[in-house]
Amino acid sequence: MWRLRRAAVACEVCQSLVKHSSGIKGSLPLQKLHLVSRSIYHSHHPTLKLQRPQLRTSFQQFSSLTNLPLRKLKFSPIKCGYQPRRNFWPARLATRLLKLRYLILGSAVGGGYTAKKTFDQWKDMIPDLSEYKWIVPDIVWEIDEYIDFEKIRKALPNSEDLVKLAPDFDKIVESLSLLKDFFTSGSPGETAFRATDHGSESDKHFRKGLLGELILLQQQIQEHEEEARRAAGQYSTSYAQQKRKVSDKEKIDQLQEELLHTQLKYQRILERLEKENKELRKLVLQKDDKGIHHRKLKKSLIDMYSEVLDVLSDYDASYNTQDHLPRVVVVGDQSAGKTSVLEMIAQARIFPRGSGEMMTRSPVKVTLSEGPHHVALFKDSSREFDLTKEEDLAALRHEIELRMRKNVKEGYTVSPETISLNVKGPGLQRMVLVDLPGVINTVTSGMAPDTKETIFSISKAYMQNPNAIILCIQDGSVDAERSIVTDLVSQMDPHGRRTIFVLTKVDLAEKNVASPSRIQQIIEGKLFPMKALGYFAVVTGKGNSSESIEAIREYEEEFFQNSKLLKTSMLKAHQVTTRNLSLAVSDCFWKMVRESVEQQADSFKATRFNLETEWKNNYPRLRELDRNELFEKAKNEILDEVISLSQVTPKHWEEILQQSLWERVSTHVIENIYLPAAQTMNSGTFNTTVDIKLKQWTDKQLPNKAVEVAWETLQEEFSRFMTEPKGKEHDDIFDKLKEAVKEESIKRHKWNDFAEDSLRVIQHNALEDRSISDKQQWDAAIYFMEEALQARLKDTENAIENMVGPDWKKRWLYWKNRTQEQCVHNETKNELEKMLKCNEEHPAYLASDEITTVRKNLESRGVEVDPSLIKDTWHQVYRRHFLKTALNHCNLCRRGFYYYQRHFVDSELECNDVVLFWRIQRMLAITANTLRQQLTNTEVRRLEKNVKEVLEDFAEDSEKKIKLLTGKRVQLAEDLKKVREIQEKLDAFIEALHQEK
């Protein structure tokens, strides 16, 4: 039993020695133990189960070193269960002591040797794990956020502490002390031994020898303990050197990762604080909106600055304004990600999107500012779009697309006109960005031929501003050699003092580019000659247009946290994410504004002084009215002149309409109605012919002619009011505008379609009436008939005179001669007049034999004539003869009213032609009255409405106003007013800027 206990003690000692001789976890097989340990019967002690000491820190799983004390071994007190026989006790005692000594010495020497040998074997067995670092989970690289390594480093054991890993020989000494006490006193065997041999000297001598051996054994144990400590020291030094060699290569990477994680940690802290600040600021602004603080909020700096830029953008292109005010100009190749970068900065999907299609067709100026709500609104509109609602975002994108298409003229693809958009929201960086159309390399189908040159000219116009910040967008997923924009930016800013380079789609670039160092070369500008003030790399999403801004931001942060570009120090932490980009651009923008705004204000002050001096010298008595003010003044004058049409008297309208209508229809009445009817033989046939022809005329031509006359009369009166001088108040600068308004209004005006139908009925009823009620009306009809016939007679005589040439009086007094043709016409006229004198009742047409007779008579006198010439001459000769006869008959009818009342019964005088002209005259009066009513009641108002519409259209068309209101006076007033406005806004902005400081 005692032997079993002794074997258990030795087993515990050796196992403790093995387990504490190395910091590497694991268990050794029994064959690796020293010989003394193997000599002990382990199988005789099956209940012995030694447990490995438990570690008390979570760091133990990542390191084999520990500073914690080893668990103390507890030896069970040795109790002998039998009494040896006294006759053999010296021999047995010596044997046992010798076995114990060899056991202790072998255990000490073997333990130290085995510890050293085991360490060397285990060191050779450890594989090189440097190539398998990727297996380590991400939490290992982030462990510095949770564990303070400085404290752990100080707590690591030194070479002296590592000695404790060796076997605990103090415990062995304690065990030997127990054995010594056992043999000296306290044991039952020793008490019996003393009782039998109390005074034996040999017993004392033996005890002294045994005690000396024990002391010698203790000294040997101490020597082995020193050797074990030296071995442990060598082990710790070798282990430290090996660890240093293994970790030297990883130390730089570890420090870089620690730096990256620290920056990302502070970045998250900064975003969290900004988010909290945003919420607090939002609450404050909302309270101000509700009037809780009763404090009037001043206009923000960025809004004031944006207004200045809006005024500058309205300048005439021909006016060379030195606009050097800063703005962020976003340029890049088509589909390079410009719009996506802007949306990430604005934190909303505000721009139209298309797959490979040109969507940005005109510059868009986006003013970012802080506000309690995330909204957007246009400069010329009061509608606010809530950017937190998808339907408002869709409406905003649609509105921007419509405005772009409206700015683009027919036959063009892009436009230089700027769309001004304000975006407000909590936490937005304050700045002004101008999104330009993407630079293209080739003009595709559907584009104007000059699209490429137009985009280049627009981009250069914005980038040539020496204070403009150029945000150069480069697609990282395509080859840098395919980029066009970098050459353009290098021309505008060769030294890169105001250029910020942004590489987009870095996730695709890292995935597809074989050499990651190429991305670093792009970022540093080594692949092309472009220089930049700063370089940034961003990720604009996974290519899905339906992604939210928050999802894109999370994807971007997740990508850069795991990106090799950061871990290998190709990119710095401050060069990535759109958040860092917006902060850097905002800082650069405001720095540029503070450095240049006062200089620009002084420049505009000098320009204002020069313009004011020029105005005083050229137009001292005129007020400075710009083009818009002049247009408003002209608009009021035109509307006043249109209103004056309604003040025309009815009598004046009817006189003008009646006279104009008769001038239009008189030829038809005389030639097609009166003359054919007058050739009849009796009054019945005359009236029948007249009624038929009047009915045909009324059904087909007369109403249309009457409406045309009324419309022309209205135009003439409107033109007269528009163009006649107004005395001293007349300003010739409005003449072109008034003429354009008049023409456009007349072009748009159409007479009422129902006017002809109603007028036809009225005219037909008027012509059916043959009753002349009194002598005054009869005389008026005769007077009207005489005027008509005399006018026709005068025209006929003029035609005959032109045909036959001047008479003898003009030939003698004015030295004029007849041509050969006129001489032939004159001889023919004379021959035909002879024929009429012979037969004054001759009909209107010549017979063929009469034509032959006239031709032969002329040939007998040597005049060769053609039958057609005879007919033409006869028409004019007979027409004059008929008109003279009709005038003589008209004089006879002056006294025929009495016979008319009796229906010309028993009278040779028939005045049916007078009745015809009465019917015509009455029809003209009734038609004029009807048209006058339509004019005053309907058409004048419709014309006034058309004029207002034309003026409204002209007011919205700036090109029309520039074209119609021209001259040095207009341009000077225009420039003076705008310079004043800019200078005043700049002064207010500078004052607010100083107050903010």
C-alpha cells in the first residue's frame, strides 16, 4: 500500500513536470516520460486523474504564455498500514532509502532533460502558420478594440518567471521533509522502534548517516533546480527570439490594421455625433418654424451665395463679366458616376437615370444647405419636393428631365442653360455644385453633329474660372487610357491646385483589375499627366438604380473595411468613402470662397462705378430701366391701345365697314349683275336676272367677303392705334416689340365660324326687300348709283387712254407721242365709235360680220388689226358708252319716285336700276351694322385676349425680349442693374461671413 502511494506521488511529480515544461497546449504519450516515471506502475493507480490547470483570462486562447501561478500539488499524508519486522529493519530501511534517493535524483535529472528535449521536439513540430493568416477570423484583427495589449505586454512573464514552468521542486522538498519526519518522529513504527532500543549508539549513528544522506540529497535537488532554471531561461530566450522572428514581418501589417481600425472607429464615432447633432439641429429648426422661440431666422450663407451665382448666370453671354466666384464643377466621362457621387453627397436620388443614355443635357446647379427637413425646390418655383418620399423623388426627377428637354433647342442635344436646384436637409455639407453633361468621345445616332464640341465648350466655360473647384470623376472599372476628361482637366488646371480627383466603382476595379498597384497609380495620378489637390476613392453602389442612399453607404463602408487596398496601404483611410469626399470638398470650397469673395466684390464695385458714369453721360434724363422693366412698360401701352379699340364709335365702324365692303364687291355688282341685267329688253327680264344673280352671290361669295372685310378693317384699326405716334411720350424703342405683338396677335386671331351663316340670312333678307319708303331714300339710291357709275366711267376712260395713248393736247403741251400699238388702238376706237353713233342701241357684243367690216375698213386705210384687238377695244368703248347712257338715265330718274310708287304704270320711265342700287345700298348698311356688332361685342375682346397671351409668351421667352428690345440704352441699363444686384448681395454675404467668424 505504501508503495502504491509512493508511485502515485512520483506520477504526480513527473506529470506536473511535463505539463509545466512548455506553454503549448496538448498532452504527451507515456513513452515520452523519463525512465524513472515509466518504472512506476501507472496501471496500479487507475483512480488517479490529474486535471490541467484552468486559465483565468480570455487571452489564454491566443497565447501559450501565462503569468498565473501553477496549481499547487497536494500530497496525501503518508500512512503506513503495517509494522516491519524488527530483525530486518536496517536492511529494509536502507533499501527503501536507496530507492527513494534514486527515485528523487532520477526524477529531477530526467525531468530537466526531458523538458529541454520536449521543447526542442515541439518547436520543430510547430508548422509555419504565416501563410494561413486568412483563416483567422476578423475578430482577431479587431481584438485591439476590446483588449489593452499594453497592459498585457507588461503582464507577460520574463525569463525568471518562466522558471516556474519547470517542475515544482519545493513540493518535492516538502515531501522529503515529510519522509524525514516520518523517520525521526511521529510515525507508529518509529515509536515502537524507540521503545525496544532506547539507548543503542548504533541507532544514533545510523540516524546521523541517514540525515546526512538526506541533506546531500537536498543539495543535489537544489543543483538540479538551478539547472532546470537555466534550461527554462534558455527556453524562454529561444522562444522569444523565435516569436520575434515570426512576428517582425507581421508587426507592420498589424500596426497598419490598428491604425485603419482606429480611424474607422473614430469615423463611426464622428458620424454618430453628427447624427445626434443633426437631430438636435432639426428639433431647433422645427421649433423656430413653429414660432416657439419667436426668433427670425436669417438666410443661410450658402443660400445668399447661391443667389449671387443665380444672378450671374442670368447675364447676357455677350457681356464679358469677370465671374471668378468659386463653385464646385463636376466633370467626367459619360456614365463615369458623376450623378451617383452627387446623389451620395446630397443624400437623395434626385437626378434622372438611364442605362448608357445621356441623361444630363444641361448644367444643373445644386445648392446644398442645412434645414430641418430633407427637401428640394427650384429657384423659379415654390413647390417643395419631400426627398424622404419616393413619389416626390420620382416627380422631382421627372421635373428635372422636362426642364432639360425644354432648355435644349430643336436640332441640338445639350444646352448651356443652367437649371438651379436647392437641396436642404439636416447634416448636409454647405456648398454649390454644378453637374455638367458627361464628356463623350464619339457622337452616336440621334445626337446633333456638334454635341461633342458643345459639351467641351460648356465644360471649359465653367472650368476656366480660376476659383472653380474641379471635381474630376474617373470610372475605376475601365481603363484609364480610355478617359477623355483627364486631358481636358489638365489643360484647365495644369498644376492641379484646384482639382480633386475621384475614382468611382472601386469595388469593380479591385475585383477585375489584375494588379491592385494599378489602382494606386491611378489614385496618385501616375498613369496620366493630370495633377490634383486630393485623391479619393468611392463606391457608388452595386449598379442597381433602386438602391437607397443608406444601403449604398453601408455597402461602401463594408467594402472598404474588408478592402485589400486599405490593408496594404495603397489607400489611406481619409481617402475613401463619399462622406470623407464631401467633407474635403466642402472645406476646400469655403476656403476658396473666403479667399476670393472680397476681391470679387471690389471688382464688381469698380464695374458698377464705370457703368453708372456711362449712363449719366449718355442718358441723363432717363430712368434706368432694364429689359424686363421696359417690357412691362411696353406691355401696358399695348394693352391700353387694344382697349382703345372698344372706344371706337359705332358710326365710325359702320362707315368704314360699308365703304370697305363696297370697294370689295363693287366690281362684281357692276360687271356681273348690273351690266348683264341692263342688256335685257324689258323690266321683267331685268328684275329676274337681278334676282337670280343676287341669290347666287349671297349663297356663295357675299358672306365670306363681308367677314374678310370686317377682319381686315379690325386689323387696320388695330395697326393704326399701335403705330401712330403719341407725341412726346412716344418711345421708338418699343416699335419692334409692338409690331411683333401685332403680327402674332393677328396671326392667332380667327373670326367666329358662325358669323358667316348668320350673316348670309341677314344679307339675303336685305336684298329681297325692294320697297323704298320715301323720297329721301330714293335720292340716296340715285346718289349712290351715280357715284358708282362715275367711278366706273372714270376707270374706263383711264383704261382707254392707256390703250390709245395721249390725246392731241398732251402731245402738244407735254411732248408725248403714241406708240405703234397705241396708234392701231386709236384707229380701231375711232372706227368703233362711228358704229355706235349709227346705232346707239347696239348690244354689248359685236357680231362676226361687224368685226369683219371694221377690219376691212382699217385695212383700207393701211392699218392691220387682229380680231381679238377689235374685241378688246370694243369692250372699253361700249363700256364707256353704256356708263354715259346710264348716267343720263339716272338723271332722268331723279323725278321718278312718283312713278315708282305707281309701279311705273302708264309711264315710259322705268328706274329698275335705281331699285337695284337701293337694294345693294341697304344690304351694305345692314351688313355693316351686323359686322360692327360682332366686332364690338366679340372680336375686339378676343383680339385683346390674344394680345395678352402673346405678351405672356414673350415675357417668358428671354430670347424674344433680347431680340425685340435692343440697343445700347437697354444693354447698359441691363448690365448696370445686374451689377448693382450682385454687388449688394456680395456685400450682404461678406457681412454675414464676418459675423459667422
